[in-house]
Amino acid sequence: MNPQSLPENCGYAIRNLKINCNDVLIEVINPKNKKVETKINLNDVKGILLPNQSKSIIKQKKIVNIKPNQEVTRLIINEYIPLNLLVTDGTIELIAANYQVFKIFEEAVEEIVKKKKNLYGLLKHVENS
């Protein structure tokens, strides 16, 4: 993979997201120093908006099956999936490291949005899982 195409070399910062069940927040954590840089209230999360580029990457992931001896680097080039997290005050640009991470994040956001009225019950369920 070309190092210039990595998200951190294109103006994005690598961050981890963690749901804090006690405070009902998504914490944005710097993986280098493990500190919380900012917090997003779960009640402010409205959904995910996908750019057209991401839609085509996801469509390819659903169609393409890995064949024996297929060049792995060709598959990795499109692994990063840009997305926008819709919140009350606007959008937050994010990049999922791969399709699996994207799907997990997408499902989590969908559950949060669908079950906002029962958010505390949902968080207890997630915490106990």
C-alpha cells in the first residue's frame, strides 16, 4: 500500500471511539496517549451519511469474492471507508479502517438511533454483553 494514501497522511487523525455507558457518551480517544479528546452525547447522534465513494466501495465488498492467489494489495487499497456521523450540530467526518469495522459501527449507530427512548436499557444490555 502506498503510504501517501493512508488516512493520517491525508489530513485525518487516527482515533478510537468507545461508548461510555455510565455517561451516555461516545468518547473519542487518541490511541497514542490513551486520552479522551472529545465526547459526543449519544442523544445527539442522528445517523450515518455515506459519500458516493463509500457506497461504491461497500457495493464492491458485497459483490467481490476473494479468489485463490488473488493479489492481496489490490483488495486492501479500498479498505478505508469514509463516512459522516450525523449529530445535532452537524456532521463528523470519520474513516472506518475496513469493511468489518464499518459494519459494526453502522449497526451500533442504527441501534442507538432506533432505541433512543430506551437508551439506558440498551447501554445496560451492551455493558452486560
